[in-house]
Amino acid sequence: MGKNGKGYFKNDNVIYELKEGNGYVKEYNDDFILIFEGENKNGERNGRGKEYNRNNELIFEGEYFNRKKMEWKRI
């Protein structure tokens, strides 16, 4: 993923809006089901985000730091 721009990567299944590697990202699996939406900093999941399973059920909502989940919210 680049550092700047808006767009859609078909192979990576990512819709993004970034400026200097920072911004908001939506990631989809190969079936185009939303699996993540949230903040992206320095090209990684950083900040607030939500993760979903294949049934579009929320399985995580909280903070990320370098793609790692930092706090869990049980649903």
C-alpha cells in the first residue's frame, strides 16, 4: 500500500484513504467480505479499529498497535 492517495487494491482487497501512510482503511477477504476497518498509521493497523468474521459479526473492537490488538471488547 502506498503512502498517499485513495483507492482500491483488487489483489490486497483493501479500500483506503491515506496521507503519508496514515488514514482510514477497510480490508476485505477474497470473497469481498469486510474483515477490518479502522485507522492505519505508518502502513500498519494502528489506533481504533474493528475486526469482523466471515458472517460479518464484530469480533474485536479496540486499539491496535503495529497490527497487534491492544484491548479486547467481548461481544
